[in-house]
Amino acid sequence: MNDFLKLPPITVPARDYSRLMRTARELAEQCHPLAAPLLQELHRATVCTADELPADVVTLDTFVTYRMGGQDTPDKRMLIHPDDHMWPPAELSVLSPVGLSLLGLRAGHRIPVIGSALASDACVEVEAVGPRVTGAFVPFGTAPPDGTGTRWT
């Protein structure tokens, strides 16, 4: 059976889908090793509106509690777009193998780690999803509201 068919379904809100497709295309132009896996995941995703999104789906700007196969202790991080880098100890980039693997999964789903140099049987499992962060963070390098054009860092 094709490994593609064994993967759990993923759901991505339209806002994340559009942003990640732009990122994937930019990465493909740079021959980034995760460009193709990101495009593949986005092509197999079910895209929904924010109102249709189930509460237990891992999206950008959402905390996810996950466990790597074989580890006793789960980890909890916020899945982020790399441009939104704000709080490194609590973040997991969607452009990391584990972050890409978690994108769009629901609590209880397990998936092989995508695009990784880890053992071919390395898996990650979603234990819990939430909370979602909405409007609390300003992406790094965003101009301040005073219009001065000076970047915040």
C-alpha cells in the first residue's frame, strides 16, 4: 500500500494554507529540503474556514502537546511560521521536520516524522491541542503602529 494513503488526514485553515503555499514556493526556488514535503502536505490537506476548524487541529499559532515515539515525556510548543519567531523556547517552526509533521493533525493522531534524517520509523503523536494564540504576538520585524517605519526587534 502507498505510504501516502496511510497518513492521517490533515486540516488546514485557509489563512494558513495561503501563507504556507507562498512560503513553500519561495523555498522551492531556494531548493530548501522541506519545500517538497511542505507542498505535498498542503496538497493533501483539507482546507477550511476559521469557523469550520475543529478545536483539536494543530494550526499555526496553536500550542500542541506531542510525544516523539519512544520518549516518556511529552513536549508542548506553539507551532509557528518561521517569520513569526518571538519566543524560541516555546516555539516549534512548521519548517522543521517535527513541526511539518504536526501541521493539521488532530489530538490522538500519530504520523512518521516528515523530511527527517531521523530513523525511518520515527513518529510523533499529538496528545493535546490548545490554546490557540490570536493577536497576541507581533511578527518579528513588523513596523510599529506609529508609522515611523522603525522595526521592532
